Amino acid sequence: MPLLPRTRIRSLILLPLALLWGASRHAAAQVLDTSSYFAPLLIDTVIIKASGKGFDIGEFIERIKNDTTFYKAFRSMHLATYNAENDIRIFEKKGNKIKASLKSETKQVYRDGCRVMHVLEEKTTGDFYNRKKEYNYYTAELYASLFFTKGKVCGEDNIVKGHLERSVNGKGSLEKNKARLKQLMFNPGSRIQGIPFMGNKPAIFDPEIARMYDFRLVAEDKNNVPCYLFEATPKKEYHDDVVFKQFKTWFRQSDYSIVARDYALSYNTVAYDFDVSIHVDLQQIGNTLLPVYISYRGNWYAFTKGRERVQFTARFDY
């Protein structure tokens, strides 16, 4: 992501900085600003000390909101050769009994502007497939549409500008739900179109939603990479009113690229409910940032789909 100009965004800058309890790595300073909806915000004193003249929180928030490195990493998978380990488990509606599963190893080969996927090994249990080898479970179908390829696919790129917005208008319910999932994963905090009874609740950076959260910024290594960890946690009195129950992003200090992200989302309406946790690790492979690990745990119900309790992990080796 290109660096933003060093200009102050007056509506977001959090001043003054109240430095508390010295400058140990785990100490924090609380930022108090009655004019900002990001107050109070806890800032690691190491960040403030290292920045010299002060850390521009407004600029950093804008980086989070406008980040493209995360989505670009996933689109860059389409232009890479890699092996993947896929582990999908479908659980009974109650309890921990597995009713269906898939474990497989796949290899994507990218050559001459085209990619093709080979299934090296696959084992399924239960009713993961129907007799036509179609997916019996919606989450499995969605996973396959994101990470499995049929036939040869050519002419792709990893350009991200405008792509998420265009994908929302895709044809068919699967394509539209893929687009909504992508928005939650790749642009969290944005307004998600087409989800009834939710409104702007996922938009954690909107002033009326941001006031329901506490925000924290600390210096922390992630996967042996020096990072800034930005975390949003709902205030106790608003826990049931928000969608994101946890939002953590680790930004590489050298260039603000995302190297990991944790989400926990839940919401309940008469038409649907969901309780989902997602973790993603990215890694620099040569000159390209790429996903290397994804974990998902979800319990969700939709009036038209029934209830699914699914857990999956995906590991990618380039």
C-alpha cells in the first residue's frame, strides 16, 4: 500500500498523549480526546517514544481503513504455484461429534498466465458429498469456490482497486455471499450491503459504532516480525449490540503491510444468527505477500439454509 502523505487528519488525531508508568515494552499510555470517537485509546509507550515527535493516530486509522495489502495477498494466490492442505469438518448441530469431513492435499500450478489445480490426495467421511459429488454443505461449497479450481483459469491479475465493490453485484446467491464474506475478511469495518437487520453495525470506524469500542495500539512481534497490533474490543455495555466481538490486526512496522488478522463476529436475528472466528497469517514469499494459514470456526443459521457448525483450516506452501 502506498504511504499516505504526512498530513494530519484533524477529526481523528488523538491528543493529548498521557504517558503512564514509564516506557517498558508492555506499559501503555492512554490517549484521551473528548473530540474523537476513538477515545480512550491505549498506546504502547514504546511507539510514542520511538516516533519522536509523536505517533499520528489519525493517519494510522486511515491506513487501516484504506488497506489493500490483505486483499492483494489473497488475489496474488491466483498467480502462484503452491501446495495446500485442506481440512474441513462438519459437526452435529449439538455437541462435538463430526458428521462429515474432508481432508485433502491439492496443488495449484501457475504457468503462462493460467492456473490449474490438481487433487493429490483426498479423503471424505459422512455425507460431505451427495451422489453427484456435489457439496451437501453450504460452507464447504463456499470454501471450494474460494480455494478450489476446476479446469484451467487464465487471464487473472492481483489488482484490487474497485474489485470488491464490483463483486457485490455478482449474479446468484453464492456469488453475492462470497462478495459479502470477502468484504468482512478483506475490508472489515466497511458497510456490508444486502444483509437484512444489520444496518451499519459492521462499520466499526463509523462514529456511531466506534463509540461502542475500546481501541488499543501496541508494539508486538508476530510470527517473528516486528509489528504494530491494532485491536478493537466492544465495551461491556455494547457487547450484544455490535457485530465484531474481536478485531485484531498486526501491521508490519517497516511498511504497514498486514501479517496477521483475528476476527470474532456474532449476531442474532429472527431470520439468521452466526458466531464465527477467523484467523489468517500472511508471509512474505520473495517480493510477494501471500496467505500461509487460515483457520475458521463457525456456527450459523439462516432461515433458507438451516444450521451449520463447521471448522476448517488451510495451509499453503509456496
